[in-house]
Amino acid sequence: YYIDFSGNAPALGGSAFGQIINTIGNQCADIIDTACFCRAFETVQYLVNNEMLAAGHDVSSGGLITTLLEMCFPNTKGGLSINLTELPGKDIIEKSFSENAGVVVQVKDEKKAKEYLKQQKITFYKLGSPIKERALNYTNGEEYYKLAIDSLRDIWFSTSYQLDRHQSTEKLALERF
């Protein structure tokens, strides 16, 4: 599930995606409803404390696509089948790269979690489910992309290694890579 903390429409201004395409944008991700943020945060804390979650990750720099990939990187088997069609946003780019505050969680008992989220009046969307295939199958309406998790993980780790070399030492960076 994607749980919205912002109470705001998706925005790309100031995002990592915007930086890559050399645009500042007109509207940046922001929290417009602090009560919504508090309620969503407390609800997620309840889900954590009551062991209702199997996994979770914040949505921040890089947006939802980065969150989903980072959730897949630690394991070596399986992937995700994701459908963004019901999420707010004008297109797959806005839905994927908006950095609005939120979290993605994998729930243990879908019925209980869904019931509690509704009871707390939390905005949430079911995104998809784990699959056996080592891929991120990514759909928005008629658009479909199949992303190779291991290939993208190698690129991700290589970039991390390059940064780590400058922050620590070559030897330490190699040990972690």
C-alpha cells in the first residue's frame, strides 16, 4: 500500500527527477494538511507496534519508483507487480517521481490493515503484490514497463560506491561494495 502523508497533489518541483531534466518546476512536494500528516504517522506507528507490517519504506528523494526499487534491492529473489492507475497524478512520470511525503508498506493481513486505515480516515492505495519473477512489473493504465531489478541495483550500488570512495576510503568503500 501507498499511504499518503501530505494531503497534497503530486508535484515534481524541486525533485530529483526535476534536477535530472534540468527543471526547477512550479510546484514542489509539500505537506498542506498537518492533521493529515499526524494522523497518517500515528496510524503507521500503530501498524508497526501491532506487528501488522511485513515491510515498509518512506517515499522521499527519487519518489515512489525509487522506494519500490529500494524495497526490492536487499533480497535476491522475487519482485513486485505494481499498478499506479488509481494513484492521483496526471501521468506515470508524476506518479513515479513525485516526492510527496508518504510510505509504502507491505501488510501481513490485508483485511485488518485495510479496515484500520479506513477507520482512521487515511488516504491509501493498494499498489500491487510480490511476485516470484525477479522484476518490477510497472503499470499505469495502458502503459507497462518491466524493470530488471538486479541490473538497476548494480547501477545503484555502483553510484553509492563512487560516493563512498570520496566520503571514506577506497578500501572501506570496496569492502561495502
